[in-house]
Amino acid sequence: MEKEKFDYFIKTESNIWEVVIGLEVHAQVISESKLFSGSSTKFGSKPNTQVSLVDSAFPGMLPVINQYCIEQAVKTGLGLNAKINLLSIFDRKNYFYADLPAGYQISQYKSPIVGEGAVTLDMPYGSKKIGIERLHLEQDAGKSIHDLSPDNTFVDLNRAGVALMEIVSKPDLRSPSEVNSYVKKLRTIMRYLGTCDGNMQEGSLRADVNVSVKKKGEKKFGTRCEIKNVNSIKFMEMAIDSEAKRQVELLETGKTIIQETRLFDTKKNETRSMRSKEEAHDYRYFPDPDLLPLELKQSFIDNIKNKLPELPDQKKERFIKNYKLTPYESNVLVSEFETSKYFEEVIKKADINLAKNWIIVELFAVLNKKNLDIKESPVSPQNLASLINAISSGEISGKIAKKVFEIMVETGDEPTKIIKEKGLKQQSDPKELEKIIIKVLEANSDKVLQYNSGKEKLYGFFVGEIMKASSGSANPKLVNDILKVKLKK
Ligand code: ADP
Ligand code: MG
């Protein structure tokens, strides 16, 4: 497909504007305990029940690094085709907030654990590489709760100290749909790796979205604004669109963009200023004296590399090559690990071409409608495989299969049982079919005459009547064969 159809430009009377976007994605590391303490990271527990003395910053407490979180960050870095740094440093990022008891967040500033990498997006106009600037580890802060009381703010420190990976992209994204695809791709990669569950409702994945605009063709980037903490892909797309339009309007009326941090108001669909852009020196970053520089051995990294699972891009290629899928089909089937697993279960026992279509078209429609995950599918891979086999062997027609599938969705029953109980087996006995066909032709002898004198359109009518007369069970191929012979007479 031509790229122009998907280009995202803001056109005004006098100009065409291009949007430049870079994302800082915060991904919560899958780990039972926090980055520097042994407290649990379980989601949804009672407030302040998962807070150790380290998390609440009691004087004299010392952070101890959680090796598992380091492994997770390295794994993610490898999944992003990125350079893993053998030496990285934890810094204190100082700021005051009620949900940050230490008065600083332990993060990585100049020396992150992961350096440059790249992620490939599959856009309708082809694949596009998005550069990764870095990935660093940092602690999450606690949560301030403002809406429980009119006069008080409550603080829940369960999240304080939980490990986050901040994945910073290069300013390579050019449209809301590329951002959509980028975030989904990151999520898919991390889910395959088991390093972040990507659950946006629970806040496991959220992003700061940097947006600037420039005239189309211009090399130099404009001044960016950073929209903080956007927690859904749809809101990211909306925020970019509305922020880009705001900037264009300012520039076209001769004003300038001030680099600042903004918030997206999802109800009003607009961004508004939160604070002027802070600089690194505002945070007085310095290496945390309680933590030694983190030195990794190459063997530690190699070990993780050797145990990496098959990643989505590799799986996509394998599906194209081994199963002769189109890139689109392959993409759809690998975008969730569970979907690819389901597909491979089905094709162990059933025809690949039928399987891919049944999954992408029929099964996805049902899951969508019922808002179910494929893991909760009422139709198991085994049952879908038997349904497909019933079609392949001619036991039922594709049309009847849809009926059977509907029942499978509602009952979770096996197709063979449904076909038997409901008498849906395809009528494939030529003698029986011939009887039905003769009956139909006799009842419509006037139309047979018209057909024979050249009104060939009537053929479809006969087929329809025969199908009706057999309650839809007639084997269409046999019907065709017999009908043709009968009409010639
Ligand atoms: P900061 O800490 O100041 O937010 P970071 O380096 O963490 O800086 O992140 C900067 C983000 O802004 C990156 O994702 C980068 O791609 C993006 N970015 C940089 N320049 C621009 C620009 N002109 N327009 C849009 N995004 C930009
Ligand atoms: Mg930032």
C-alpha cells in the first residue's frame, strides 16, 4: 500500500506540518520483589501492606539490588536488539513529593544498563525501524490518592520501590498510528520475554509522550512538549493529535513553543501546562553512594542470551516460511504469544489454511464480541481442529461449520457431538441427493424449460432450492455435479 494514504500531516491554508514524536515508556518489571528491597510487588493488595523499611526510607536503611530485576532488564535490552552496558551506575534523582519518602528516586542517568537498539514496526506501508536511545532501571514512587476525602490526600507506598524500566525512543515516530504500533510492539516483545505484563489498566505500562512539529521537509526539529504519564494507547493517539494541532496553531499565529511538561485531559481532549520543563540539574543527579556501580560479566549476559525465547519477529518469519502465511496473517497471529500458541496447537491436527482463516476471522470476532482473551476461548484448539477436519473430510460444509461453531461458542462442546446430535452431517450420498434434486426440478419444471432455452441465471435458483430442501445439509460439490447432469437432459 502506498505510504501517502497513511501519512499523518496537519494541513493548514498556508502549510503542511509534520509531527515528530519520541516516547519514554515506563514498563514495570515482572518480579516478585522490588528493585532494592524484598517487599512484594503484588498488585491490588491493601494499601501500605507491602512496604519495607527501605521502601519507606527509614534512616540508615540500605538498598540491596535485586539480581532478578537486572536479568529482566538485560533480557528486555536483548529483545530490543540493544547494546547491554557492562558498567552502569545508579543515581539519585532528587525531588520532593509526599509519595517519595526518601526525597529522591534511585534511577540511572548518564550510564544506563542498556544503550542503543531498535524495534521494527509493521505498518500497512511496510516495515519501519524505530531507534531506541536507552533503557534504564529506576524505582517507582508511591501513589497519592486525592479522591477519597475532600480535605486529605492519602499515600499508598505499596508501589514505592517497584522496579521500572524506562525505555526511551529516538524521535523517530511520525504519527499517532506509528505510536500505537510502537507501544504494542514493545508490549508484545516484553510479554514474549516475560519481563513486563504490559497491563495498562494496572499501570504496568505507561508513557511520557514528547511531541513537536515542523514544516514538512524541514530538517531541524521543533521545540518539544512532554505529555506526562499517559496510560492508554488510545489516549496517546488523542494527546498527540491535540498537542500537535495546538503547536501548529501557536506557530501559525507567530508565537513560539515553550518547552514544558503538559498533562492530557482525557475528557476535554486537550493538553494543558503542568510545569515548565525541568532540566537535569534541577534534580541534582549524583551517583547513589549506597550502591556500587553495577558491573556485569559478559558470561552473565551470554547466559541470558542463550536462554531467550523465540521473539515475535523471528516467529513471524518462521510462520511465513514454514506455514506460507502472508506477512499480515503472520503478524496478526504472533502479536500475542497466546494466539501463536493456539494457532500452532490447531495446526498440529488440522489444515493450515482453514485454521488461519477460522482463527483470524471467526474466532477473533467471537473473542472480540465477548471481550475474551484467547486463553479464555470457549472453543479449545482441539475442538477447532476437529471442526476443521470435519470440513476437510467433507463431513460438513463450510456453511454448516459456522452453525456448529456458533454452538461450540455457546456450549464449549465438541463439534463431533454437535454434528451428531443436531443431525448436521452433510448429505453426501449421491442416491439421496439425486432424489432431492429430481423432486426440486419436477416442482419447477417451468423454470427448467426457461433454463434450457437459455436463461442460465436460473442455475443458482435450483441450487438454492436444493439446499433448502435438504435443510442445508446437501454436499454442495455433489449437488453441482448431479444437477449439471440432470439439467442437460
Ligand atoms: P528528558 O529527560 O528531558 O525527558 P529524555 O532523553 O529522557 O529527556 O527523553 C527525551 C525524549 O524526547 C526522547 O524520547 C526523544 O526521542 C524525544 N525527543 C527529543 N527531541 C524531540 C523533538 N524535537 N520532538 C519530539 N520528541 C523529541
Ligand atoms: Mg523525560
